[in-house]
Amino acid sequence: MNKKNLDIAYFLSFCIEQYKTAKELTGKQVVDIFEKYEVMEYLEHHYEVLHTQSRQWLLEDIDEFINIRKEKFA
């Protein structure tokens, strides 16, 4: 695994853990939500910009992304 892929993997793990703590969910619940709304793909695709943001900003951005996807899938 090259350095960038490893950095992205750590970032995705960080996002899962932070979201889990903020929303008081289990890791499996977060992974299920992230898979359902394709959050992991979004985070990975926009890694270069997103990994420079604060924890709070990331959580708000993930929530906004999920809400947009919910409307799209409704």
C-alpha cells in the first residue's frame, strides 16, 4: 500500500471513529450508514480537501452529505 492510500485509510478510519463518538453509534452502525449513502467514496474522492478540515467541520459535512443523499434516494 503506498503512502497516499495509507493516509486515506487512516482518514477514513478517523472519520468513522469521530462520527461514531459524535452520534453515539457503534462502528458497525456507522459503516452501514456510510455504505448506504456512499460516504466512504465521497470522503476518499475528496480526501485532498477534506483531510485538512477540522473535526467539527468534517462531521457537519458528513451530515450534510448524508441528508442530501437521503433526499436523492427518497
